[in-house]
Amino acid sequence: MRADRRDWEELAEHDPLWAVLSDPARKGGRWDLQEFLDTGEREAETALASAAAFGRPGRRGRALDVGCGVGRVTRALAGRFEQTLGVDASETMVGHARRLHGDVPGCEFRVLSATELDALGQGSFDLVWSVLVLQHLPRGEAEQALRSLIGLLTPEGIAIFQLPYATRPLHRLQLSRSLYRVARRVGAGAPTLLRRTPLTPMRMTALDEDAVRQIVAEAGGRVLSVEPYGDQQLATPSRLYFAAQLT
């Protein structure tokens, strides 16, 4: 198993909610499940309201949540679309999602990485959502996944995705990730590291807005709008993008 994949299986096993929504105050299993799911409801509602200003998606048929984790936003989208598919590279995350949302009509989960999205078929989704996901991929894989997001859209569909646009100098060293890897190699257990230390194996990748716009254009799309996402004082401030296919 690739090291990155193994890291995410460990995160999914020992602190899955925090791995999806990494509030430092909630690390170590301190997320309340309902409060966690409520964040997905609010996020989906706000983003779809912004998308509606562009008349998109043209219909609410099929939605895709890329890097769905435990289904925080997938569940919210399932209440707004006829069919919703959540995909994640982690089998453990998908297992959690199926257990949590097995009673939700029209909601399906599948193990699939962000670099395998083309297997879902071009022009298959009215909404493609990917938030707090692409940032954890190596840059080349993030760019590949971004191209796929555009290709999956129906002509009147919309892609909503988030990416950091900068990384502060000290954070570029990714010391937390490096120290986590060293500690694992010398025998420290993942539960101890994830629940009792500030260390994390998460990779952080940033793409500036010009690069994102170029990738979207090369994939046959256009950026409709860009909004700030989250706390802009973080070490990796982010933007939320709304993109569609060229018509």
C-alpha cells in the first residue's frame, strides 16, 4: 500500500471526523457527530446558493462528492439531488460513510481515488463537489483530479472545489508530516500520535488562482466565481471555486 494511502487508513481508523474537518480543538475524537454533520448541511446550502446565481446546476439530478470521507457533505447533497455518489480512496472512510448514511435514499458510496475519476464517465454529473481534498494530494495528482472534475460535468452542471492558494514559508517544510513519519518508523503507534500529539501525516498542497484557472481552461472549462474559503489567516489560506464547462 502506498504510504499516503496507509496514512489515510490510519486517520480513518483512529480519528475519522477530525481527519475530515481538522479543527484543532476537536482532535482526539472530540467531534460531536451531529454538530459535525451540521457543518456539511450549512456548507452545501451556502455554496449551492452561490451557484444558483449562475443558474447552475441546470437540474438536480446527479451529484458527486470527491473525497467524501465519512459523508459529511454527501449526506447534505443527497437531500438536494436525486442521486448522490460519494467516493474516497480510503476503504475505512467509505465503510464509516456507509454505516452512517445507509438509511439515506439515493446516496451511494464507493472506494475510488481522485485520480480515477474518469472511470465514472464524461458528462455524468450535474454537480461535482470536492472540498478539503485536493490539498492533500501531490501537486501532479491534484492537477489531474481538477481536470477530471471539469470533464465529469453535464453542460449545465457546476464544479465546486476548494484549494489553498498559498503556503506560508515555515509551513512549506511540512514538519508535522515529516515528524509523524519518523515517529511511525521508530515504532510509535498511530493512535498515540493522532490523539496525544499535534503531529499529522496530512500533506498540504497549494495552487495559486492563476494556475487553477489555467488548468480549468485546459480541461475545457471556465471559472465562474472565486470566494474566500475558511480562515484567511491560516498557514494555508484557501479559495472556493465555481467552475463549468465552456458552452
